[in-house]
Amino acid sequence: MDYVDVLYAHMYDWSTPLEEICRAFHEVIEEGQAFYWATSNWEAEVIFETLAICERLNLHKPIGAQNQYSMLVREDLEIEYENLFNKYQYGLVAWSPLAGGFLTGKYNDGIK
């Protein structure tokens, strides 16, 4: 494979400076190895800081998040991420939208 469309940064690494993370993803995009980068399971405040760093240094900004989201797990995204979605048009790819099959009724008779 020559490139990927979106490269995800899964789980924020608190031991790596955020500017270094931003510069690394910018370089991957500049080299044509990815078109975009996004976050996965990052806290909203870290994403706001990431966007500020990218804007200040004129780097490619992340375009969205991959987070758990379903009828049972909603509050974090709908409250914490609201400004990201509205102000920055930050995208979302939801994982486990059916709560691991629970919302389908798969477990109505218990786990077998």
C-alpha cells in the first residue's frame, strides 16, 4: 500500500510532547503516506490543544475522532466534544455503536 486515507493516533501518549506528535503526523501527510490524520479516544481538551499547536505552527490538523458512541455511551461526546464538532467541524467515526451487540437484543436470553 502506498498511502492511507486517514491515519489515527490511538490513545494519547502522555510521555510524548504534543508538538512532536503534531509534527510527526504533518510529516507523514507531507510525504504523501496519508491524506489526513485523526485522533482515537483522546480527551477533548487535548484535541483543542492539538488544534492550537497545529494552527500556530501551520501544520496539518487532525480532522476527526474515533470514539465509542452509542445510545448507552453518549454523554462524553455530546458534552465534551460539542465545541469541537461545531467550531472545528471535527468529524466522528463511532466504534461500538451497537454496544458490542447488546443493543441488537443478541443477549436477551443471556450469554451462551
